[in-house]
Amino acid sequence: MATIKITQIKSAINRPKRQKLTLQALGLGKLNRTVEHNDTPQILGMINKVQHLLRIEK
């Protein structure tokens, strides 16, 4: 299974609670924090909801 590298590039301040919780579920929460996840439909759905706050690398 392929992995995706996700980096948070924008702050979660003044964002809806659902977006903050999605970032937390992805393992993010601070700027420039990077995590790796498997390329699953569930992870891609979460990324899609907060893609304006993230940088994604395949």
C-alpha cells in the first residue's frame, strides 16, 4: 500500500471544530508537523476536508 506524506502549512485557529478534530485525527495540530499515512479512502476523505490547510506529497 502506498503512503502519503502530509504537512500542516496553515493554522487551525478560527477554523470550525470539525476541521480541528480532523487535523487531530490525522496526527497534526502544529504548523510544519509532518506525518505519514497509508493511502486509504478514509484518510483521503479526511485530507479532502482540510486540504486548504495541508501540503500533500505522494
